[in-house]
Amino acid sequence: MASRAPAMRSLARACRLARQIHSSRLLRTDQMKIRSPVAEALKVTSSTVSGKLPKNLPHHADADMAILHNLGIETEAVHHNARPGTLYDEALRYEKGSAILSTGALAAFSGAKTGRSPLDKRVVMEPTTKDDVWWGTVNLPLSENSFKINRERAIDYLNTRPRLYVLDGFAGWDPEFRYKIRIITSRAYHALFMHNMLIRPTAEELANFGTPDYTIYNAGAFPCNRATEGMGSGTSVSLNFASREVVILGTQYAGEMKKGVFTIMNYLLPKRGILSMHASANEGKDGDVTIFFGLSGTGKTTLSADENRMLIGDDEHAWTSKGIFNIEGGCYAKAIGLTREKEPEIWDAIRFGSLLENVVFDQRTGQVDYDDGSITENTRVSYPLEYIPNAKLPAVGGHPKNIIMLTCDAFGVLPPVSKLTPSQAMYHFISGYTAKVAGTEVGVTEPTATFSACFGAPFMVWHPAKYAELLAEKMAKHNVNAWLINTGWTGGAFGAGHRMSLKDTRAIIDAIHSGDLAKAEYENFPRFNLQVPKTCPNVDSKILMPNKTWSDQAEFEKMSAKLSHLFKDNFKKFEEGCSADIKAAAPE
């Protein structure tokens, strides 16, 4: 009878789901969307032991227990590189808030933390890397002893868990520059997330995976000890380049793992003369590559997902002497306000294997309310790159033809688009002006003006000049056009004006790709000395010059002067070491 128990439980679950489908009176097409992924999800992984599980055996016969025992972890029930169906089953059994949604995607809840905690990030100050790291508010130092305490605390917690999940994957699509990453976590949700976000090895690559280059211990359900030297709260994300480890405590937000890997790459790649970039990228039919720099909420993911272009990636890339490559194996898109009309590629990617994080959904039908931000404005969806129909795989491309710097201007001052000189491109890259958008970080409830060097300061390890020098060198060598696009406010500041139309922004980018905008006639935007096109195909020319969209010109001048002052005040800390041309690109 014991051998029949798993099958009976699977059948019972399938029957319950069938009743839900019937009671909700869904259309036949919706029923098929549910039944197919549910059937797949209920399949048993080939390595799963059938029948009653002896207490002294791991869940998977192929789990390499030595990789944990050598780290001091003795948990015996281990899922090693489990496929999505198994992780679905585990999440539904053991993790509150998990559900299979009407699309077949898995819903997960991250707990109290629904965004990153940048103030709790720490980097170990040790002899081999202390002269490389840009120490300060971005990279707060942590002693080796405090890191050992956090690591021990994480391992102690993982040892109390009845089951663990280990996932192996790669960071970097170019085999010459990729790194091996291992995730050890107590949540199936985290394992599925990183299964999507890392590059998934082939069976042969897994068999020869060997020792990882970096290991992430995710014990986020357990807090750090506030009394430990260097801790600022019950949350800690600490990185040790010497031991090649990341320890996560006090936050279950999955994005901390993703950005932990990105921080690692932001240290390792520049050491090899490679520019790591917080940017998305796509490629046209003629092989022309565009890079989109920008922080969360500026439109990197949305604007790079273009049905007329191949998607290379939506968030993290590297630029080598050969061209660019995506660092990740998946996408992590904001889901708040998502509609198929506005973002069809992302909408259609939400299916079996995708993970919807902190969304509100109908418990009976599994339908998601994407407009509901009651849990968080930072609702997210994670999905494998290949779920985008026009994704380019392998995710590599040539040298870019255009670089677009995205900013979400909360003051409503900057133009929808302006063409940058090389010096202006460096100035705006180092400045990284945007607005923090509600929900992206803990405590942010409305757009707030901020400057983030290289459009990704929270993830940068070296001084911004290191990344700027690499960018300037590569742009000059490959004759790259640079553009500044404002996806923020127009007609007034936040609270008075309105957000730029996505339709207009897409039309501007289409004109960049077609070459029409490069041929346009330009006029100077005062104080910032930006070159603004007088016309753009399929865009009302009245919105191109910002002051023309404001009803109160005196108020516009006041806001323009205020933003100019903020730019100049922020750049003071970067002036030393910058050329006269770059400093001259500052607003008046």
C-alpha cells in the first residue's frame, strides 16, 4: 500500500483541481491551459524514490550528499537540481501562499520583505580584495569574523530544516567568461526562481559541474543576530570574495540571490577588462545591437522586449572584445499593472515554470489581479529566457550600435529623448539619475529623486570610474550612438504631471533603430544643453521639448534649476579623475 500512496495523493490533487476548473466555469481554452501544466507538474522526477521514504535516505537518489556534508550541513532530505514540476509539488505542500495559477505559473509569497534591502548589504574587508572595493555607503565593510558568525548561523538554521534544495547553474552565456554558481536554500520557491534566473546546464555539464566558483547560502527565513558587529538590522546579505560565498539572513525576497550573483560578476569581469552592465539588450534583423541602461522601474525589461527584435536579455550584460553576452538565463519583470496589450511578450511568458511573486489572485479561479498592489507595488514575474518567442539563444550578440540611457525623471524636466555627445554620455552614465519607484526597495512608497552611479550603484564593487573608463573605451572603438530617454513625468512633476506614454517611448526607440532620429533636425534644450529632435515619427512634436508641456513656465524654470543643482551637487564626488570634457557636460 505504501508504494501506492504517492500516486493516490497525486490523483487526489488532480481531482481537486478538476473540481475547481468545473466550478469556476472557465472557458475550454482556459481549462486546457490549466490541465496541461498541472499534468506535467504532477509527474514524478525520474530520480525520486517511490514508496515510503526511509529517514536515512535523501529524496533524490542522485543527490550528492558530500557537497553538503563538507560544508557542515547534515540535512538528509535534499532535492539536487530538481526540475520545476518537483519544485511546484514541494512549494504547494510546504510553503504558505503557494498556488498554481490559471496560467499554470506558480504563485509564491516572500514574506515581510518584498523588495531588496540595500542598506543591509555587506562586503568582507580582507587582504586580497580590500584595495579593489569602492568602500562607502554602497559597499559597507564587514569583518571576517562577523562573516563567519553569519555563515555559521545560516548553516545552523539549514541543519534544522527537514528538507533542502540545491541548484547548480551558470552566470554568463559566453563559455569563456561564465562562472559556476551553487544555491543552497530551504525553500522550493527560491530554487525555482534561480532555476529560471541562472543559465541551466545540460545533463553533461551538470555531470561535470564539479566545485562551484561561488556558493550562496539562503537562510533568509532566519534573522541575523543584531548583536553581531556590523549588523544594522535583522537582515544581512554578506559577500566574501576570498571564500567565494554569499550568506543571506533575514529576508526571503528572491531578488537578493539574483543581485548577489550580479555583484559577484561586477567584481570579477572588470578585473578581466570586461564591462559588466546593469542593462537590457536586444538585436535587430540586421544584427544591430542596442543596450538599455537603467535602474528598476525605468523600463529596461519592457522596452527591450520588442516583437520586431531578438531579446538578448532584460537586466544584466557584459561587453567583451567579441561583443556582448547576457549574464542570466531568465527575466525578472515587474508585474504591477501588467496587461497583454502593453506587454504581450511578458504576458505570454507567464505559464508553467514561471514564478509570480507576491501577487494577489482569486483563490477559486487562480486569476491574478495585476493592478492590486496591496501586498507590494513590487510584484514580479520570473521566467526562463526561452519563454520569450523571439529570444536569442545563445544569448550573445555583437558590439552595440546604440546605447540608450533610461531615466525616470520625477521632476518632469528632462526631454523624452535627447542625443548625447561622448562626454555627455559619460557624464550621465556616471551620474545615473533616475527616481526610485515605489516597491523596488523596502520603504519606498512614491518616486524619489536619486543618483545611482553607472545606473546600478547598489551592485557595483569597483569605483564608478572603472566602469566608465571601460564604457568610454568601447564606445569610442566601435563608434556607438548614445541617447538619453526619459520614461518618467511630463507636463509637470510627480503629483502634477503624468507618466510618459509607453506608446510614445516605443515610437522614439523605433525611430532610433530605423535611423530616422539620427537624421532629424535638433534644437538645444537650455540649461542642460541637450540636443532634442524637433520631430519624431509617430510622436506629437509638442511633447519633445519639456517646457512646452507645462502650463506654468515659472514653475518649470524652478524645477529645472532645482534638478540642475542636484546633478552638479551629486557629481562633485566624481570630479577628481574626470576629464575637462566630462565635467563640462554638466548642466549650467
